[in-house]
Amino acid sequence: MAGRNEEDLKDITLLGNQNTEYHFNYAPEVLETFDNQHPDRDYFVKFNIPEFTTLCPMTKQPDFGTIYISYIPDIKMVESKSLKLYIFSYRNHGGFHEDSINTIMNDLIELMDPRYIEVWGKFTPRGGISIDPYCNYGKPGTKFEQMADHRIMNHDLYPEKIDNR
């Protein structure tokens, strides 16, 4: 199944659109998908988002971090511009780091139904403490469920030296 035709891309409305609307509050409805062109192969897609911003729900002060999203697609994949707009919609959203990371993962599971996904946030310190929540999911009843169990139990056993924040 090589290449895409116009029918494959009919649901993608944001890519190439010069009249992009930016949502300043949480907007999962902007997420779009396209068909995986290689559904018979397991492979990772990774997004690195170094400029994630959200608001502390208590103080309303901004929190900054890098978000890493890695997933193994099944039938659907997330379109990257829609993901960018979705992430941008967190800018004025009040959410704790842990909740934001889990919500991102939940929204992407609902959107794509991936075989496997993990979301890791690495936030800049506030008050001398950085918070780095990690969550993952493997499709129930598959080898990916076992993979998720293994990765969560072995996650961050050897944390990196933090000197770049």
C-alpha cells in the first residue's frame, strides 16, 4: 500500500490551511487522523514537543516542559499539524503536570486506538523541583499490553543527570 491518494487525505483539513485557527483553551476536537500506510508492520512514531506550556491550576502561573509521545499505530495515525494545535490549546489550560500527560495520552488513545503509546513530560523546575510524569498503554489482550507492563515497571530505572533545564 504505497503512497496516498486524495481519498486517503479527505479528513485532513488543517495541513496546508493558511487560515489556521488557534485555540487558547483545551481543544481535543482539533485532532485529526489519517490511515496508517503500513498497518502490517509494528513501528514507532515519536513526537518531541520542546515548548509545551500549560497553567498551574492553583497559581495560574505558566509551567513549561518537553513532551515526548511515542506510539505504535494500528489503523489510524495522528496528523502532526492537528497535534501541534492540540498541544497549543493547553497554553491557557489549568492542569497539573500528571493530569496533562494522562489527558494527552487518553485523547490520543480515543482518537487513534494505537497498539501502544507512551507519553512522558519533562517539566522545568518550579520551586526547585522538576516533575517528570510518564504513562503508557498497550492494547488489551495483545503483546502490547505486556510491553506496556514491562516498560512501566522498568521505566526510568537509571534516571538521566538533569543539567539541561
